[in-house]
Amino acid sequence: MSQPPEPDQPPSPYEPPPGGQPPGGQPPTYGHPQGEQPTYGQPAYGQPQGEQPAYGQPAYEHPGQPPHGQQWGQQPPYTPQVPYGQYGPPSPPGRGGGTNVLAILSLVFAFVFAPAGIALGHLAKRQLRTSGEEGDQLATWGLILSYIFTGIYLLACCGWLALALWAGSGTHT
């Protein structure tokens, strides 16, 4: 059986008080003085109300209170994980993210049909100035390679034509 506490020792906080109800008939409050409720979003210790801590200084929270900006019972927002090998949700149009399609096509057509790569590269450069998309380096390399390959094609065509004229101008006996 339980023995009553000795008079020189305080009562145990783990046992209910004698009589079943705390004094005054009120349920006990833990951690805060009676009548005072915790408030969230208080400034850190030693700072005036409304000021933020200086950069590099930690913002100390009150013991027993949630981190700044978060209330008890709230979880941080959940970001779903994308399974391995799959793409996430598409970005909303018009945000300026992503790579310019004409810049990619300019680089591809540099190897396939270089004059088309030149035209697509210049169109991509014009779009990139206003859209805020990525792909400026792709468009630049598409233009460079397209001009190089177009020059090689022209030299090859001129060389072939010169060879045909030289072979056709020979005297026949």
C-alpha cells in the first residue's frame, strides 16, 4: 500500500494529490504559470519585440516551444518524392524555365543540314533575349558548327565543280 509522504518531503509529481482533485478544482497546468498561455512567434531571448536577429546569430527559441514560424500540431509541407527513373511534374508554362527548343534544334541541324542550323540558331538567340529561358550556349555552338559545316560544304562543292571543269577541259586526241 502507499504510504503518505513524510512532512519534510514534497509530494511526488507522479502521484495524484490526496482527494483526487487538485486544489481549487482546476486541472493542473504544466510548464506555464497559472492563467498564462504560451504564445508562438515570440522574439528570441534578449531581443526587443519585432526585431530579427542579426545575420549569423542564432535565433534562440523559448524552451518547450516549437521552432519559429511553426505551430504545434503542424507538420512541414510534404513534397512527394518522384520514383527513380521518372520525371517530376511539368513546370508551369511561361515561367522562363527550361531550355529553348530552337537552341537544341540549331545544334542538331548543324550536323544534319547546316544552313537550317544557322537560321534556327539566329531565331533561338532572338527568343532567348526576351524569354529568359536557358540555352544560350547551345544556340551559340549551333551557330558556330553550322557556319563551319556550311563552309566545308561550300568548299567541297566548289572543289568538286573545279575538278569537273578541269577534267572536262582536257584535249582529246
